[in-house]
Amino acid sequence: MADIITDLINALGPEAVLTGEAIHARTGGFLDSSPLRAKAIIRPATTTQVAEALRLCNAAGQTVVPHGGLTNLVYNTRTTESDIALSLERMTAIEAIVPMGRTMTVQAGATLQSVQEAAAAIDLFFPLDLAARGSCTIGGNIACNAGGTRVIRYGMMRDLVLGLEAVLADGTIVSSLNKMLKNNAGYDLRQLFIGSEGTLGVVTRAVLRLWPQPRSAATALVGQDHFEQVAKLLVAMQRKLGGLLSSYEVMWPAYYQLTTTPPALSKSPFKHEFAFYTLIEIMGDDPVRDAAQFDRVLDYAFDQGLCADAVIARSSEQRRALWRIREDSEQIEAQHHPTFSFDVSLPIGEMDHYVLDVQSALEAAFGAIKFWVYGHVGDGNLHLSVWGSQISEEAATQVAAIIYRPLANLAGSISAEHGIGLEKKAFLGLSRTAEEIDLMRRLKRALDPKGILNPGKIFDLT
């Protein structure tokens, strides 16, 4: 132990290596408020220092767990006393913005919010958006292939990264900072690292794709009586709004009631209750024209029987109030602890009966429960949370099996946007074939033959 720590201090400097109480003063992250467990925390300030640190650790067979903002939800940054945590907290620079090419080059430790604000300052737009925007980092967003609320229009993180720089387990720097939309010169190596959860390499820098800053945003909350309206309204919105449609978020009634009644701060703008609540947003370039088109499409939806009621935000304050209803998911854990939360995807046509079947199976297994469902239905992503006074933490695997197993027959996935980490790896075979998992293992062995990078995450090597 002393040898590798001494080597790292000599290579990076004493300010870059934390040990003892400096480690325990930190926590394990969003899901783990207990003191962080690790042999050391290393904090390199450059890609070259990351490379030197990994070269030393690889030679010593020392395991390394990359740390970003620690906002992940599947324990993919969990460490043990034998691991070294590699934090990119000193690599936060926004290095360059090219307005003409609409690109931004950043270090991986930059927060999502800082990137959004830097783009906005020059009238450009980085569309990825998550509730953890102030804490999550670009490197973490890349490692987990983050999604969020605008995937329906702009895609996942892998669609927003033009190029990146990563360091392999042996310290090799792979710098592929491409700035072009089209580059078909051989394998697209950036995709090896996007979504790999730090198991194949440590992302240190990235070239991000930017868009023109939207000039308009129109938002509505719609009440609907049955799921067929939810599905058909999405089709109508996509057909009649085209590229303007940026968000299509749906809340089942239990979730909506939780976030619109005390102690939650939001209140329902509706006089009546509905079976589904759909938050719709468009972004465009002409405030007057876009608002008028949005109103016309909503009128069409009423004429076609696709919604029962609607509230349209007429100010930025009203828009934020509607989004607060959707984004206040922290109420679940705040009011009911511990809860079991899940992130899945499946075809929209399967969602209604899937949710009903899962709820019935949970009630059959555990009796009375609370069950909250909401998510990015426009891109096929549901979030589900379960609580029951009689459900112990030891029952987590049983709850997960009820949630995940039906997905295998529905062309669904056990992870829409959160990754696999430790939490979901026992169920990976429900969404990936044996051949796919074997290929993942081959890639891991090729790039990290000693298995030092984020060991045990996603799958086991044996």
C-alpha cells in the first residue's frame, strides 16, 4: 500500500493525493451518505497526470474507480478500502468554444450546468439537461451515456459528443478530439468509452456539439383519462410539431399527487383528477409563431379527444412551476424511506399493461404498497419507485426481479439512462444476449487486461 501511495505522491504532488481523514470527510455520493471508503483519492490536474497515475496503478495491479459528480443511481462509483478513487474535480476547464463550428471542448470534470451556462453566454445551447445539472460532470455524463428530458429531440449523450480524449488502464492516451459531424475514417473509438461506466478508460476531455440558443419555449400540462390518449397525442405532436417538440413527460396519478400536495411545494393547476398527466414542451426560434402553432396543435388534440384538460404556461414563472411538478422526484425518498427505484425502457405501446402487471405482481408479493411511475415517455423511458412498510432492504432483489423480468418479453431494457453499475448487473442477461456480454468481456480484457478500472461494475470478468 505504502509503495503505490508514495509513487503517486511523487508523480502527482502531495496536493493531488488524499489519504486518511481527508477521504472519510467525503461521502460515497448521492446514494450513499456514509463516509467514503478508499485507500486514497487521487486528483490529477491534467490528462498527462491521469496517464501517469494509471500507468503506476496498472504496474502495481492497483484497482482504480473513476469519480465524477457522484450523482449516479446504480452504484457505479462505489469503492472499497482496497480501491483508489480517481477524481477529476481539478479538471474543470472549458477550454475552447468555436461558435462557427458550434463546438465546445471541455475537461471531463466540468459540471453540466457550467457547460450550459458557457454556451448560453455566447448565444448557443447545450441541450442535455438533468435535475443534477449543478453537480454531475461531463465525464460522468459520458461514462453513463446520460439522457434526461430532451432526448426526444436531441438524443442521448452519445449523440452530443463529437470527440473525446481518454486514458487507458496502462496509461496510454487516446486523443480523438474530432470536431466534425462526419468522420468515417475507421472505427468510431469515442463510442467505446461512452456508456462504458469507466470500465474501459478514463475520459479526460471532450468535444461537445452545440445548437443555436432557442428563442422560444412553450409548455403545457395536459390531463388525460386513459393511456391510449397519451400514445396517440405523442404521435400527433410529433407529426404536427416536427422538430419543435423537445419534451414529452408523463406522470401516473400517484406520482402527480405526491408532487402536488404538501409537504411538496407545488399545487395542481387542475380542478379535476386524471389518469395521466403529460408535460409537453417545444423549443423554437419564433416566440409568436411557435406559441400560435402550439395552441393550434392543442386545439386539435381536444377536437380529436386526445386530452381532457390542459394548462398552458404563459410566463417563464408558470413554465418553471409546471416543470417543478415533474422534477420533484426527491419527494419520494423524502417522504418514504427506503424506496426502491428503477429506470427502464420499453415500447410505448407496452407501457400501460406493463405498469399494471408490475403493480399487481408487487401487491401479490408484498401486500399494500405505494408505487410511483413517471418518465420520459416520448423516448420510451419510465422511472418506477416502490415503497412498502413491510418491504425490507433485503427484499431488493425480489422487487427488482418483478420490475425487470417482464421486460425480456417486451423488447425492453433494464436500464434506459442510468447504466448498470453494481445494482443491475445480476439482471444484465435480460437485456443483452450471452454473445453480447461475451463481446463486452473481450473488449474489457483487450483494453484492461489486469482488470484495474472500476472492477466488478456492469459484469464480472469470470
